[in-house]
Amino acid sequence: MNQKITDMQKTILLVEDNAKLSDFLKKRLTKAGYRVNLESQGDKAVYRIIREQPDLVILDIMLPGMNGKQICQSVRHSYSGNILMLTALEDEQTEIESLHLGADSYLTKPVADEVLIAHVAALFRRQSRIEAIKSIKLDALEVNLVAKEAYLSGEKINLSPSEFDLLALLAINHDITLSRDNITLALRGYDYDGIDRTIDLRISRLRKLLEDDENNPQRIKTAYGKGYVLVSTAWKI
């Protein structure tokens, strides 16, 4: 079956730990006109999805390091593309949970490659209506993701690149508690080691720059034992 592709530049990140299957699917999808990158580790997939922003993610559920449902939940607020779950798990509850966590489509293995390609094409047709997030405005706080600049009450905040990346991650996921592990994986691509205090120091500096009360922070709160959360209602002018 020949699949007509109207956009030859679409990029797919295939997250699959079965090397034989991933190589086969890459060949078929490449033949259909897509650019395909591979990732076999679940815990590295979060970093790559957020950093690379592929047009589509094809995601297995049973993966080493972090399962597909956890990945989907972790990236959904920072990734505007579509996620297609492709898994051997065919129970109804897993499918429902995956869709509730942000997956756009769900297919069970084994699946004919023609069927997979048809689903991919359908998702790309739907994706054309989605606009990527370019900026986040929360009353006095504005984070411009294109210019990589942030403003407080109209005044530019003097941020280092790493401080901007952390603020942007918190702002995109406002009102959602991000653990140190979530933050480390998203910004660095590896697990938090339980010792490094770099994130805490950057949070402290962000609070100063954002005119937050260090003794009783209201804008970037600490959820003790869980992580940090940027509160959307704390930026009234």
C-alpha cells in the first residue's frame, strides 16, 4: 500500500526498546516519507521529547527506566505534538489510562505497517490545527519561549540560560508540582541523584529575581517531599 505524504519534513521519535521492531518500523516510516529518530530508554525519552519537539511520538508502554504512561504524563504540558501509543498491552483499562494521560491514539501490537502509517497520517492531519506554545502570560509574569526572555511587570528579568530553562519549565507546567527528578530529566536528560542541590539554588535565585518572599514563597512554592510548583494565581499586578 503506497501512502501519499504531503509534508516530507515531518519528524517522528520512535520510543521502542525492541531493536528489531524499531529498525523495521523506522525503515517503513522512512519509506513513507518521514524522518525517524529512535530512542530505546524510557528515562531518556522525556528529555528528548521536550528538547527536540518532534512532530509525532510513537511510544511503547513497557520501557526500561520509565514506562510509556509516565512519559506521556511528564511531557504532555510541555509538548504540543501528538502521541501514539504502540504497545502489546491490549487491556481496555490501559488504553483508557493512556488516553486520559494525554495520548492521542492507541494501537496494539502486532499491527500491520500499513495500518500504523495510516494512523500516523491521520494524526498529522489533526495536528495541523495545533499551535505550538510561544509564550506564557500569567498576569505580571510573561515568559517568551521564542525569544527566551522573561518579564515581570513589563521589566525584563536578567536570567542565565539555565535559569530561563527552569523558569520556562515551571511556567509551562504552572500549578503542577514538579519533582527534582522531573526537572532534572527534562532539563538535563538524566535522573536526579538525590545529592545535587543545583536545582534548589536556582529556585532560590529565581525567587529573588521574581520578587518572591524567600521565607514564605507564594509564587514558586515548595511542596515538601514532592518538589516545586509555580502558582498561576500569585502574579496579580
